[in-house]
Amino acid sequence: MTPEREHQLKLDAIKVREGILTSTHGAKSGHPGGSLSAADLFTYLYDEVLNANPADPLNEDRDRFVLSKGHVTPGYYSALALKGFFPFEDLKSFRHSDSYLQGHPNMNSVPGVDMSTGSLGQGCSVACGMAKGAKMLGKDFAVYTLLGDGEIEEGQIWEAAMFAGHYKLDNLCMIVDVNGLQIDGRCADVMDARPIDKKYEAFGANVIVVDGHSFPELEKAFAFFNSNRTSGKPTVIIMNTLKGKGVSYMEDVCGWHGKGPNADEYALGMAELAAARAALEAEGVQA
């Protein structure tokens, strides 16, 4: 990855984080914590990975993305808006009664959304079906799905992992956002799923563990997936992240799993992101 490209990705990720704060503040609700932990992943996916065109969002040969942890739409919608699927300004209508941008993604109303999700655990199974369907139809597109480390406490996740391994879905990339927190507390206390990597390996997957806030690490992860597209095995990217990343008072705080910032909190968070942007711009591109 060139320094110039990494610099631009960092700037785009700040914009995604601003969208997360704007949407959850406007709604007075939503899920900012897990959206912020996945903001760099959303940025990288839509800037660098997905074959998805806002001008032709239903192209049958496009890559598919399924948000299995379906509540983190503030991050998902921000990345879609930044890519040009709909106006960034529309994020202010998030969760309003007359808005097409509701709290969980709806493939019938939101451009760029490939699957309606919400109930945790189910999105990964749908992604497996999409990947199996692509194999049956002789299609070359890839299927990506994002899971949470709280979500993988669901039994259906492991049924999907078994299915993906059995049917040799090497066109499927499962991404697990390991931020360590869920609505009821620390994942390790509620239902410890570790060792996550060994579990997926036992189900027949290629597994890579990376820093989910490092764009060079994310680049390495998706190169790993592409290099294994003929391996007969699905790929799992395990991202170690920080819940609430980029907004100091939200970082690693369970209470920010599912509530929107008030006016003062919003102003503080936006000021921190503006300062981060200014620092990046002042630093320039470091060779």
C-alpha cells in the first residue's frame, strides 16, 4: 500500500466515523460502538475490495456483502453514502419514521444493501447460500460477511461455518469484528468464544488474524483471501478492534453499544474527529 493511498483511507475513515455520530445523534438512538470499531473495515471494503457500482447496484456479477451483525448500520450506511449509493446528507434521517434508512438494513429500500438482516446469527447463513449459489451458477463474484464477537455466541454461526467448510466455499470471506464487548458486558464474561481462530480452523477455514484499524493489515487480510480463492476452503478474517474507536469517551465502554450521543457528546466527538483530520492533513503523506 502506498503512503498516499493509506493517507486517503484514513481521511475516508474519519468521514465514515462522522457519519456514524451524525446518524446516531439525529436518531437519538442506534449502535455507534460497534459501528466505530468496524469503520476502518467498512472504509477499506468499499474503497478497495468490493466490486460494487453505485450506478448499477443490482448487477448480477457484483460482489455481495451481508452485514450479519445487522445493528451496525450507522457504519454501513456511512460507507455506502461515501461510495455514492445515496446522499451523505440523508444520514441525518437515520431511524426517523419516514426514512428509508432504518436501524437494520433493508435490501428493498436502501441502495447497495444486498440482504436485509437484523436477527443475529442469520446473516452468515445467507452469505453461505449466496456463495453456494454463485458456485452452482458458475459465477465468479465473492461474498463477504461481517460478524461480531458477541454474535458468534449464536449456534447458527457454527452451523454456517460447518456448511461453508463442507461445501468448499472458497468464494466466501467471513470477517469477525473482535472488539471484546456486547450489550451485556465483556464477551469473555457473557460467553467466551475463544479461541476463535482454532474453532474456525476446525471447521475447515483458512484463518488470518489482523489489526482491524490498520489499513496495511487489512490489505494483507484481503490479499490472503484472494490468494486462497482456489483452495477449496472459506476464509475467515479475525479483526482485533477497539469498540468506539476514534471517539475517546466511547472507546471500550460497553454503554455505547446501543445509544446515541446527546448534543454535547456529539459536539465533542465531532471536534475530536475534526482534530484527527487536521492532524492528518498537517502531517501530509509520510513516505
